[in-house]
Amino acid sequence: MNVYMFDGHSEGRSKAEGWLDQGIMAFPLLNARYEGPLGGLDKVPRPFLIGVAGGTASGKSTVCDKIMEQLKKSGLEHHRHVTIISQDSFYRDLTAEEHERAKKGEHNFDHPDSFDVELMRRTLVDIKAGKVMELPMYDYIAHKRTTKTTVIHCADVVLFEGILVFYFPEIRDLFNMRLFVDTDPDTRLSRRVLRDVEERGRSLEQILHQYMTLVKPAFEEFCLPTKKYADVIIPRGADNIVAVDLIVQHIQELMRPNRPGRRQRNNSDSIVGRPH
Ligand SMILES: Nc1ncnc2c1ncn2[C@@H]1O[C@H](COP(=O)(O)OP(=O)(O)O)[C@@H](O)[C@H]1O
Ligand SMILES: O=c1ccn([C@@H]2O[C@H](COP(=O)(O)O)[C@@H](O)[C@H]2O)c(=O)[nH]1
């Protein structure tokens, strides 16, 4: 059984394709067992669904990769099957007119209306139900989902990352744990410039125009206010080794077989602390 780890570095194509290209099997599935979408009171839901939100280029994918890496080192790989999914796979199809605007950096990909929320919800619900899923891939140069799909097999831990994963209540409520990657806006912009030039085929002028007119205002209006839904806020993203370690330890603890008093997540649960 294959599980693909997304790296987000494939040239101009989807994050999912990058993972596929590397042929990465994130976690070998030994002694795999599936306990159903929701266990009893003494059981952690399988798969354990973790939402990872944050502004563009805040390091969401990198944090997800780190969490997987750490889990791998921890020995959990002998029992656990971990998958990362990007919200970008759920951008809705553009009309011809919207597509023309997108080519000039004038389509608002940071607005909630840009996403196919129902497809996102159905996919996550099916993943939670343990179904084998075909995930649409996204092409950042063509600005559309491709006909290619990634097959997601039932996993023990699923990380779902994206700018607006906490925005929609019907998506937000599906998560068993919520993380918000909180990186300084100047840092994010510099990273986005480099990434979009190198990987997404953009000019500097287009990146800055899109950022100032659409990305930044949408971040402030739609993404930043969702920070309050996070169980853990991770300042500085993947550089924050302490935060990543604590999160991984918590996942390990939750996943430990026969853990005394193991129970489902309660919305008031907190790992490190809740935002003010
Ligand atoms: N801690 C870091 N230090 C330096 N570069 C980073 C760091 N985290 C991410 N990056 C780089 O910034 C860019 C965006 O990171 P990524 O994890 O893909 O962010 P997001 O998923 O939030 O868009 C990538 O090119 C990545 O390599
Ligand atoms: O066709 C597209 C689709 C998305 N974007 C931008 O991508 C980011 C979200 O991806 P991150 O990896 O979280 O940065 C979003 O800000 C969109 O503006 C795009 O430019 N073109």
C-alpha cells in the first residue's frame, strides 16, 4: 500500500505531483489496522485528522513534512500510516473569463469562493470513513485541477493543509486537532516571491501585484481571523522545533495502543494553549 508525502516543490505543478514524483512512501504500513472513523470513548478516531492553516508561504507544507519526519523517527511508522493533503487540490474550476484574469494575477485565489467546499467536505468525510479516495491534483501554472488524481488509502493520521482550512465550519468541525502556522508577513512574502518565480512560473511584477491587491487583503479578512480556532499556534513555522516536537509527542501519545483513558478529542482540548 502506498502513501504519498507531498513536498510542494515540483515545478509549476501540484504539491501532490511533487510527492508522487519522489515516489515517496511516507510510512510503511506494518501491522496496519483500521478501527473506523470514530472509536468508542476509549479510542482516538481513525484516521486522526489534523488541520494545518496559515498564510501563504507560512510553512504549512514544511511543518507537515516535519511532523511526518518526526513521527517516522519515533517508531510510529511501524504502526501508523500518515498522509498529507493540500487544500489547493480543491480549487474550483475557473470560467474562461476568470482564467484570463488568473493569468494576469487578477483572480482571487485567496477568497473562500475560490474553493469547491462541497468536494472538500465529501472527500474528508470519506477519508474519515476509511474509504480509498482519489484526490484531484492542482496545477498552479494552468490554474486548474488536472485530470490526474492521487489515490489516498485509509490512513491513521491525515494532515490537511491550506490557507482556509479553518474558514468553513463544515470543514473545521471535521478536525481532531488544529494547528496554525504563524509566520511574519515579510518572511512569507519573500518566500512566496522566490517560490512563485521558481516553481509557479510567475513574474516578480505579477506576484507583487497579486499579493498587494488580493493575497494580503484576503489573508487579513479570511485567514488570520481563523487563528482563534487553532489548538496550537506555531510561531516561525518549521523553525520552531520545540512546537513541532510537542505536537509530535502529543500525536504519539494519542496513538499509543492501550493508552489509559484514551478518548475522542473534545473541542475544549488543548495541547499547548489556546489563542487569546
Ligand atoms: N523555516 C523555513 N526556512 C526557510 N525557508 C522555508 C521555511 N519554511 C518554508 N520555507 C520555504 O518557503 C516556501 C513556502 O513554504 P511552504 O512550506 O510550501 O509554505 P506553505 O505550505 O505555507 O505555502 C518554500 O519554498 C519553502 O521551502
Ligand atoms: O492557481 C493558483 C492557485 C493558488 N494560488 C495561490 O496559492 C496560495 C495558496 O498556496 P500556499 O501554498 O498556501 O501559498 C494562495 O495564496 C493563492 O494566491 C495562485 O497564485 N494561483
